[in-house]
Amino acid sequence: MTRVRRIPPGKTIGILGGGQLGRMLAISARQLGYRIGVFTSEVNSPGAQLADEVIVAPYEDLSAVHRFAQRVDVVTFEFENVPASAAKIAQERVPVWPDPTLLFVAQNRIREKSEVQRAGFLVTPFAPIRSVADLEPALKRVGPKAVLKTATAGYDGRGQGIVSSLEAAEEMYAELGYGECILEAFVPFERELSVVVARGQTGELVDYGVFENAHVDHVLDCSVSPPRIEPRVEEQARLLARTVAERLELVGVLCVELFLSPSGEVLFNELAPRPHNSGHLTIEAYSASQFEQQLRAVCGQALGSVHRRAPAAAMVNLMGELWTYDLDGAIVREPDWQSMLKHRACHLHLYGKRTPRLGRKMGHITTLAETPELALQKALAARSALLAAA
Ligand SMILES: Nc1ncnc2c1ncn2[C@@H]1O[C@H](COP(=O)(O)OP(=O)(O)O)[C@@H](O)[C@H]1O
Ligand SMILES: [Mg+2]
């Protein structure tokens, strides 16, 4: 059992990464009276806007990471693709949660799928790709329709593509730079699901049940809770998430992404060792959000309650597509915030990103309702209002 390393309010929480997850973590930390330090490679990041201390440097700059660790009392991350060496340097000075060994597993699609398979769960059929010669036998095994993904560093659908022939696979492998890849069977899933779990330093474990997710162009578009699935599927998904969190000795928050296959099987897709886009609805829909749980866990405190505040909730993402651009990419029209805000029961979150771009997550809207259908309807109506005629 890990020795609990308690960090009381008033101390400084260091976050590696400056994106919207770090921003929402910082908002939650401020509410609990913690100070915030952000280490990011990006100037003017969403997280840094809320921080007390900011270091802008590449994650590979180990002396900058060392300086950061001297200014904070604990380090956690909102972005898992930080080099293990950076996490290790920080760990020489302060506690780092989740532990870098978990990071090591979660950073690589082959490692995480192998780990979940070893834990006795079904995963999307896959084959490692380390050279062009691996493609043909792999495609025979998992194909004919498959998804080729970089083993590391992919996110929001980047670094992957669907392939249905050897030629297409070779082309995609070249496009991905011939690095380590994974070829997965294309799953004609019934639904996409996710489970966010939080685990404290004493082993205390909570989850929010299952979220049902829909993606557009491989990027999350909306999430609802509770999901419209059989109790058996829900139990299986939660068991998978909780088992993985325990096996990996998680301290913090972890999300597993799953496919529900047409034959009713729960297949593991990937894991994220941090708060997750599908868990944003926990801010309004549960007593303690996924962000508050991460803080409580990394600070060695008791976890918060996962009591549901409404029968159902929905979250829709706001992408850069909601802005209108001219041919040079300059913004010619902002979303219609005024119309959207007339949807009084909707909760608007914007991440403070200065430059909208196609494919960029700019914010989200959450709604609570009596049923998942109603919640989703309300959230979608509020989002449509953003495109109301000027
Ligand atoms: N093997 C697959 N079969 C069918 N759809 C897939 C598969 N892999 C990924 N996708 C689609 O692409 C989305 C993003 O892929 P994912 O592996 O989760 O990568 P990312 O790290 O970009 O989130 C998934 O949520 C799903 O909609
Ligand atoms: Mg994903």
C-alpha cells in the first residue's frame, strides 16, 4: 500500500500540460483553495490563463521541468504524452500522480491493449506494425477493413486512418512516417462507451457509470449519461475500468474508451490516464466532478461523492467549425453567443483559446434533464443556436 502523501489546500498543484483539461482542473483547484502551476510547451494556453505560476518550455527541457518541480508541491498531468524522463525528473522532488509507470503503459496503444488483454478482457483485435513487411500478415489477421494508428502520440483522431487493402495500408503507413503502429480490426460498433474512474492513494475507487459517446470524424461530438444499454453491458464496462485502475495502481483519474460490438461484446479501445472529454458532464451532473476527483486523489484526500444531481445529462462539443472563416483563414463570423445563452438551462464552457481552427475543441455545452434523449435534444438545440442567422 502506498504511503499517503497529503497535500492540504493552500499548497501548489503542478499540472503538466496547458490544455482545456488543465484549465478545468485549475478551476476546480481554485475552488478548493489550491494554488496552480502549469508547465506547457504552448504560449497563452487555456490552463496557463488560470495558473499562479507558468513555465513555457518544451517537455524535453529537463532543467525547466526541474525548476517547475521546485515551485510546486505535487505534479499531475492533463496530457499523457509527456516524456517519461520529464515525469521522472519531477518525481525526484515531489510526488507525481499517476505514477510514470502507468504513463508508460497508457502512452502506447500496443502496451495498453496487451495489458487489458492480460487482465482478461476483450480488446479490439490488433497487430503491432513495426515494418512494411508486418502489414500483409496483420491485414490477413484483422482485416479486410482495418484502422492503422500510430502506437504513440495520436489524439482526437490524428495519426490514424481506415484502410481496406494492402496498398491503402502501405500508403497510410508511409503517411504516418513508418514509425511503430498498430493495425486494428475496424469495429462496426453498435455504440461507443466510456467509463471514468477515480482512485485515491488508499485504494478507494469510484466511477460515474458508463457514458455513451458519439464521434464525428473520429473526434468526440457528444456524450450522454446514463447510457441506453443493457445492465449486463454496463456492469461489464465498469468492471473493466475498475479492474484496469486497480491493476495499474492508479492514483488520479482514468478513462477507458470502449466499443459495444454488434453481438453485444464490450471491446476495449484505449485508455487515458487523466480526465476525459466524455467526463465533462460530471461538472454539472455529479456532486464531485472528474477534475475534483483528480485533485483529491493526487492530494491524498478522500474522494468526492459521485451522487448524481439529475436523472440524465448530455454534453456536446463546440469545435472550430462553428466559426466562419474567409479563404485566408481569417474569422469573418463568431458563433452567435447571444442566441445560445437564451437557452438558459444550458451550461456553456469556453476554453479561452485565442485562435479557433477547424478540428479544434473550443468549448462544450452541458445540459441536465429527465432523460438522456431530452438532455441531448436541449444541448443540440443550444449548439444550433450558435449558427443562428446573423
Ligand atoms: N478499430 C476501430 N473501429 C472502428 N472505429 C474506430 C476504431 N478505432 C478508432 N475508431 C474511431 O475513431 C475514434 C478515435 O480513435 P481512438 O483510437 O480513440 O484515438 P484517439 O486517441 O484519437 O481518441 C474512436 O472513438 C472511434 O470513433
Ligand atoms: Mg479515443
